[in-house]
Amino acid sequence: MVSFATRARRTFEVEYGARRGTTENAYATRGEKDACLIDCVDGRHAEGYAREIEGLGAWARDAAYHAVLHVSPRRLDALAAAIANRSEGAACVEVLCSNPGAQLIQQALKPNSPLTNEALCAAWKGTDGKLRARLRVVRNGERLDLGGRTLRFTLAPTPRWPDLIFARDEKSQTLFTSKFFSAHVGTMEGYGDEGGLETFGEDWRFYFDCLLAPMARQVSPLLEKLTGVAKTICPAHGPVVASSVTELYREYVEWCKMQTSAGDNLSVAVIYASAYGNTGAMAQAIARGVAKTGVGAEMFNCELASPIEVEEVLKRSAGFALGAPTLGGTLPTPVQTALGAIVKEGDLEKPCGSFGSFGWSGEAVAMIDKRLTDAGFKSAFEPLRCKFKPTAETLQLCEESGTDLAQAVRKIERRKQVLERKSVGQAADGVSDTAAAVGRIVGSLCAVTTKNEDTQSAMLASWVSQASFNPPALTVAVAKERAVESFLMTGGKFNLNVLKSGGEKDVMKALLKPFAPGENRFGALDVDISETNGCAVVKQALACVECTVTKRMEAGDHWVVLAEVERGTLLDAEGVTSIHHRKTGSSY
Ligand SMILES: Cc1cc2nc3c(=O)[nH]c(=O)nc-3n(C[C@H](O)[C@H](O)[C@H](O)COP(=O)(O)O)c2cc1C
């Protein structure tokens, strides 16, 4: 195995939001006859990758095969380095990938195309003009005999990775799963998953929630293809799964089920096209914002689907977002077709949104927005436009916009239910005994203030409790759809500003005011920024407790966040803590 760990967060896609770094993994295996390199790392590590392969020995350097389970433009420099480093007399390497993967490599090998990769072109054909590599498209179920060891390939296309393949080494019962069972964590000691779910559960789940949950419908049947014995799972990122194969597989099946059953009740379609992945990254962040509310999110790449499939996804969705890059001053054709299908379906009750990346003129998003508005659709968020690659702030904005879209869908659903109940003569909102009893539990009214990269955020909280004397620790329950939720991952910092009885009104007003995605959360509130953790200190509070998240536990529609107290400051020694009294346990 060859693995490169990065501690820093280098890219801003939502899946890196937990800020635990990542690893780029690649593997090599050999039989009695031939060897095969499996997977490929990010182009940043191209030189190191070639060196590491060389270090394994001539069998790896001059391997007969290189199976690239996911082809991305970002990985082509590393593929080029591996090919360029082969010895002079080595035979042509067969680069195995799926049909969509092969198309991407062919584009990269074409001179003067937007996807041309100079390093790959140079490596593919040696200076003597002889081919040093050739493409081989693998079929579903195809076997590669290495001599006493066989690799079996399974095609595993998803909207985000249409070219994905799994490989199974039948002799060692090892599964190579690329993006499946991956995690962005670069902090482990070795390569393995020692500590299993206890140690990496949150990382696996976060990666799943960000990337696979919005494609759960497509992921579920692919998981079925992976059943059967496997001793080891080798993913593209994070630990090699050895001690917790069965548990992680079971969790994946369960998470998919949770997501699809949420989607069966109520779901939002995020329909998009993306030539270079920028609009795709925005779509991913919007889908994450939707999914964390418990509403199903279905990512749908309309370049890979027929108009009928677009119509079907629209029919089963209660809202949608449509995204496109600007190419040649207009929308890509598949998005125009999808737009036509949306307007034709014409269910104007469905809330919507538009988004997309552009380079200079950026007409696409305005075109989508105008067409939808003219047809009578109502947007749940302002059109989201982004110049080239989205930044951390843009992705945060996309995530919050996704949450707004899901909440708009929920609101319509609730209204429908109230009308239904009324029509059958039930009370619209009776408080049950259980709810009334639970409502008698009280908590201290606090402002949680937190920060992620350059973005500050805050929420009002009363489901707060001390949890340990030594070390001093506390818990806060955070609704899954809350914008600050993604700031409070393990390792995240926040301040718990305990509010003063009689002095809580202004803070409540400021924090309960609806805010648009990306808007300053503090409004007119007077805050200082802590020099130790960079989070806001509410000046009107009674006390400020600076904390670091140590663990999260899933609890129905909330995450219970356990945090260790780093330090505390008493801002007002005379005041009394504000208590939040309620009539019902079914709302705050
Ligand atoms: C062939 C081509 C044509 C483009 N035309 C435009 C254009 O007319 N206006 C514009 O704002 N950007 C244009 N761009 C820039 C893209 O919109 C920009 O690269 C965007 O980030 C692509 O998003 P994507 O990664 O989702 O495909 C063009 C890019 C290419 C490669």
C-alpha cells in the first residue's frame, strides 16, 4: 500500500468540513505471473507516488496493469508519473478503467482540449514515439488473472462518480472500494482502523453523509454487490478497514436505509451538470444542507440521465435545486432539457433554487432563475453564483441554502397535514401528556458561538448540561438542520455564553431573527472575539465557557455534542442564570 497523509484541509469541498486532513491511498498486488497497481493518488503527490512504487521493487514499477478505480482530472498527474517512471524496456502498461473513466483519459490525451494533461500526453508516448501505456475498458464482472491471484471488477456508477469500479482480490478476500468506505482523516498512526467504529465512526459517517447519502438510492444496490466475505476493505481515503469490516458494512446499509426512507416521505432533488466539478461541489453542499434536516436529498447529474429519468426524479421530489456552469454564454443542453421538463411538469407548489459556477460572464444561473420565476416557481434561496472553484464560504452558503430549501418543503408539508387533520375533525395542535411532561425539563439559556475557517456562527441553546467534573465537560443538543451543526464536529471550538436572567431579551431577539444564508449572525449584538479560540464572546452574558468538542452522539433529530471545557470567564458575578421554561417538550 502507498499512502500520503495530509493533516491540513487543502480543499474546501463539504466532505473536508471535519478538518481532520485526509490520506490518499493506492495499492499494489501481484500474482505469480503479473502485477497490478490499484487506484491512484492526487496529482499533488505525483513524484512521491512514483518514488513509493519504485521502492516496492521492479515488479511494481513495471507492473503489467494499472487499475484506476476512479479517474479524476486531479489524479492524472500521478498516473502520468507512474507511467513515466517505468523502466526503458518495460512492456506497455494496460490502464484499466470503466468506460466513462476511459473517456476522461482520452480527453486528457487529446491535444488542445480543455482537459488536456501535458504530463500524461508526454508519459503515454515515450520520446521514441512508442506507446508506453494503453487503455483497457473493463466490463462488469470481468476477471484479471495475475497467476494464482485473480482480480474481479464490478462497475459501480453513481451520479457523482459515474466511472467508479470496485475490485476484489479473491485470494486474499480484499475489496478495493475507492470512494466507498472512505473517510477524510489523516491523523491515524499507521494505515489500519485500530479502534474501529469507536475511533473512526464519526469520520466514516461524515464522509457518507456528505457524499453518499444524497445518492443513497444508487448506493444501496451497489452495496448488495459487495456482500460476501471480505477480510479487508481498501478505500481511496482514510484507514484500511480490517477490524470493523462487518460493522462498517452494516452501518452503511443502515445509513442508506435511513436516507432512502427519509426520501420516501419527503425529498428534494438537486439536479445539475458540471464539466469540471465546480457546480458539482456546490450541488454536493446543497444536498448536504438538505439531508441534514432529515429530508431526503437526491443528487441527480442530468448529463448522465434521460429526460424520462429527470421527469421521474421530479415527480418523487417535493422541491428541487437546478445548477449549471456557464459554457459559451449559455446553459449546457442537458440542463436546458431538465428545465424544459420542470416547467412542463409545472408543479408550482414545489420550492426551488438555482446555482452554478462560471468564469467571466456567468449567464447560466440568471437564465435558470428567470425561466423558473417566469413560469411561476418560488425560490427558497437567492440564486447562488460562484466564480470558478467554490471557497469555504461559498460552500457554507450552499449548505445553508440547501437547509432553507428543505425547511420550505417541510413547511408546505406541515401546512398540508394541518389541513388534512382539520378536514377529518382532529385538533390541529393538541399538547399530549408526554409532551407536557417532557416540557417541564428546564435548561440554562445560552448563546453558542462558534467559528469555522473565517466564518462565525451562533445559535440560541437551552438543551445544555454539565456532564463531568474532571475534566470539566458539558453537552449541548444541536438540531441536525441547524447551520452551526457542521461547525461542531469533533475537535471544533465553541463558546457557551450563559445568559443573565432579565438580560436575555436582546440576545434572543438577535439570535432568533431569521437570517439569510451567509448573513452576519450577531446582528446588533455586542461581541468580542476570544483571543484563545477565535469564537465570539457575548458581552451581555453572565459567563463565557470556552469548549472543544470531544464526541458526538446521534439522538433522533439532534446531535448531542460532548465538549471539554478549556477555560471559563465570569463576566457578571452578581447576575442569575436565565432559565428556559416551556409548556411542551415537542418544541423549544
Ligand atoms: C469551453 C468553455 C466555455 C466557457 N464559457 C464560459 C462563458 O461563456 N462564460 C463564463 O462565465 N464562463 C465560461 N466558462 C468557464 C466555466 O463556466 C467555469 O470554468 C466553471 O467553473 C465551470 O463549472 P463546472 O466545473 O461546474 O463545469 C467556460 C469554460 C469552458 C471550458
